[in-house]
Amino acid sequence: MKFFETSKQYSFKKSTYITLRWIGIVGQFVAVNFVYLILNFEFNFIFSNLIIFLGILSNFYLIYVYKKTQLSDRSAFIFLFIDIIQLSSLLYLTGGIVNPFTIFLLIPSVFSSSNLSFKTNSLLVGLTAILIIILTFYSTDLPAPLSDHFHVSPYYYFSIPIALIIALLFLNYFAMTFGSQSRLRKDALSKMEEIMAQEHELLSLGGQAAAAAHSLGTPLSTIKIITQDLAKQLKDKKEFEKDIELLNSQVVRCNEILKRLSLNPVEEDDFIDKDITVREYLSEIILSFKEISKKNFIFNFDQDSNPRKITKSIEIVYGLRNFIGNANKFSRDKIFINLKSDSEMTEITIEDDGAGYPRDILPKIGEPYLNPSNKEKNSKTGLGLGLFIGKTLLEKNFASLNFRNSKTRGGAEVIINWRNLDLFNI
């Protein structure tokens, strides 16, 4: 297992990093030269500027030599390592741990924690902590005349590196936690976009198959008639008999293939490509599950439910299918779907008689990649990606969702609400 095997998953934009480095380099140059030339403080001015110049060279290398637009995990580690060493060298020449600019040592590792892998970040945190300890015991004095007046007790002196290391660990922990959650959501959203792209592609292919069946029907019929004519004319010529039979069988086969190709896509297109009421949406979705499931779907609705039609929406269909599919998957025998609609609101409730949501993940439902603490339940509940996708798609279409365990059925319950003003103007 290679250390930098996660390079493809972790990276950050080179141009952003170069800009941040320029800000740091310019700040170092201004601080060093202002203190030496304006305030007339005494320290190793030449070496300090040389260290800053090395930082400038590394930035030019990034601009003109490193051609990639994204810094990989490995490359980012190398350049952040250089940044930490460069800043530590400047601090070594200007007072070490008591230099107030020591706080800037925390920036490279914190910056990397939300973008790079855990192992890379751990190395950078470890390196920073080691350099803080080294600067505590080994460094030149503060620039004169500051060094003449700066005297503190050992308690205060050694509290500085301790505070810095605690802050380093604390900031990195939170940055890594939030960065990890952000990457999970980004990954889940990418999967959702991929699924929706596949849905659109399937619909497109379905339409093409239906069009092909319709367009090829006439020429194939013509070929079949000509084949039958040839069979009659050449019935006494045995050398052509097998060829004509083969040609006729292939025409029949082409018709069957086109029929199979066009059958399902035409149904799907009819379902998607028309404006229908919410009740009809649910009826169609339930019917599609009844064809493949032996479980009981119980659909209740108000007889006077809103008759208005909503604009076709693959996102709404896919979102509702996700939740009804989940109920079908985790129920024991029955799925209950209730529709209530009046002049103001439309509410859909989806319940099942299964085991319900695990208590420890109930507050987190709608987040991707959920893992119940109970391993047995974990194997049965999945990762929560379907719930995340369904919730995201419906919320994108102005729905509000509430997840809980049903008090009457015992299983999972999803309540989906729309303001009619939003639903009928999608």
C-alpha cells in the first residue's frame, strides 16, 4: 500500500495556492525590511532575505515548471513542507518561539487539513509540532533592542509552545472533520448527478429506440413482402430456397428486436412526458413497483384531492421512487402511502411495517454514508445514499421532508410537504 495512493482523491487548485504563497512572501519581505530599515532593529538581515528569496524561487517553479492545474497530495505535501521549513528558518533567525509571528506556523497544516489526506496532514502536523519544540530550545535572540528588555519566567516561556501545539491539534482536528464531511457530500452529490445523467440518457436512448422501430417498420415490411414474392417465384429452384428462408427469418428477427427495444422506452416516455396530478404520479410509481414486488401497496388519498396537474419532473419522480423503493425494500409485507391535498398544501406520507430507522442515525438522516453503531443493522440499512439523493432532489423542487419512525406501523415514515404555490409552479 503506497503512502500517497490517495493523490487522486485529494488535491487543491494550484492558482489559489500560488496566490496565498505570494501573500505570505510579500508579508515576510515587508516585515523583515520594515523592522531592519525603518525601526533599525538588529538581526541577520541578509540571511532572512535569502530565505524569503528561496520562497520566491519555489513559487516561480510552481508557475513556470509545474504544469498541472491541481496540486496532487504528494506535490502539495512537498510544497507545504517547504513553506513550514522556510518560515521556521525565518523564526530561528528572529527570536524563535517568542517571536509573535510564530502563530503563522499553524497555517500550512490547517490549510492542508481540509484538502489533503489524513496521512499527509498528520505528517505536516507532526513536522510543525517538532519545529515548534526545536524553536523553543534553539534560536537566536529577538532583534535588538527587543532582546535587551524581553525577560519572562520559564512558566510563561514554555506555555507558548504548549499553547501553539494544542491550537495546532485542535484546529486541524476540526478542519479535518469538516473537510471529510464536505468531501462525502461532494462525492454523494456527484453520484446523484451521475444517476440523473444516466436517467436522462436512458430516456434519450428509449426515445431513439422507439423512433428507430417506427422508422424501420415500413422498410422491413417491404423487405418481407419482396421476400415472400421471391419465395413464390423461385419455389422450384432449390439452390435459392435456403437463402430466401434465411432472409425471411432475419426480417422477422429484426422486427422482434425492435419491438423489444421500443416496448419499455415507450412506456417510460409516456409516463415522464406528460403533466399529471400528484395522485397519478404516485399511482404510476406504485404500479411500477407492483410489477416487480409481491408486497402489498396500500394507497390512500382524499377523494377531493387537488386535481391540478404538475409539470413533468424527472427529479420529483426519482425522489418519490427512492422513498417508495426504500419502503418496499425494508418492509415486511406492507407499504402505506397517503396523499392529502387541499388549496394550500400537498402532503405525501410513506410508511412501512419494517424495523424502522436505527435510533442513532435518525437525527442524521439525509446525510450520505451513514453507519449505524449496530453492525447487524448496518448490514441491512445501507449507506443512506438513496435517502440523501431523494431528499436532495425533492428539496431542490421546494419540498420539505420529515423522517421518523411510524407510531402506528412500527416502520420508517417519510412525510413530504409542498406548498401548492411552489408545487404547481415548478
